[in-house]
Amino acid sequence: MLCMVPKLPHLASLSLSYKAFVISATKSGSRKLASESERTKTDKNNRSAKDNFDLDLDSDLSNDINGIVSALHLIRDKAQKDGQKKNEETISRVGFEVKSIIEGLGSKFEKDRSVQYESSLQSETTKFQELHENFCEEKATSLQAPKGTPPFKIVIVD
């Protein structure tokens, strides 16, 4: 591609490097004008390809996020099930402990009551034996008394 560089009389006094800069800028400017229409077409193609790529990335990212969310839901559900199982196990264990404590207290209560009954029975047996001995003594005394006398004395009080 051949490029026309215009002659610029005001550049005659400038240094050579500055002239080269101006010429290269002019060349690039003319290239810009020539390829601007081509660039617009390729930009549109690039943008649509980039948009498609972005859409693909967005779709992939969305799918990945949905997968992560699904995995988190599964983890949460499993944790809830595990927590529920642990709660059931804890309730069962506590129920068993309460039952064994109640049974232990029941047997202790029965033993205490049995000891009380034994003590009460022993006390009543002692009283009964004392009454029986008194009865036997009175019976023996009354049998030894002469036969015409009453077993009791009659006392007349003035």
C-alpha cells in the first residue's frame, strides 16, 4: 500500500526526528481513514464474537453457580438429616437414661418401703408379744386363785 505524504513547508526548519514523527503520524492517519470502514466491520464481528463469548462465559458461570448452589442445598439437607438423626439418638439416649433413673428410684423406693414395713412389723410384733405375756401372766394368776373368789376385788368407797 502506497501512501502519499503531503509536503509541508513549515516542517523545513524542524529536526529530522520530529519530521519522521510527523510523517509516521500522517501515514498512520491515512491508514486509519482507509481502514476505518474495514475496522467497523471487523469490530462488529469482534463485538458479536466477544458478546457470544461473554454470553458463553455468563452461561458457563451461571451453570457453575447453579451447580454450587445445588451442592450447597444437598449439603444443607444432609446436615439437617444428620442433625435430625443425632437429635433422635440424643432423645433416645436421654429417654433410656431417664427410664433407668426412674427404675433405680423405684427399686430404691421399694427397698426403703420394705425397710419401713420390716421396722413397723418388728415394733408391732414386740407389742403383741408383751400383750401376750401379760395375758398369760394374768391367766396364770387367775387360775391359781381359790375357786370362790372373784378374780377382781370389790372395793367400797365411803
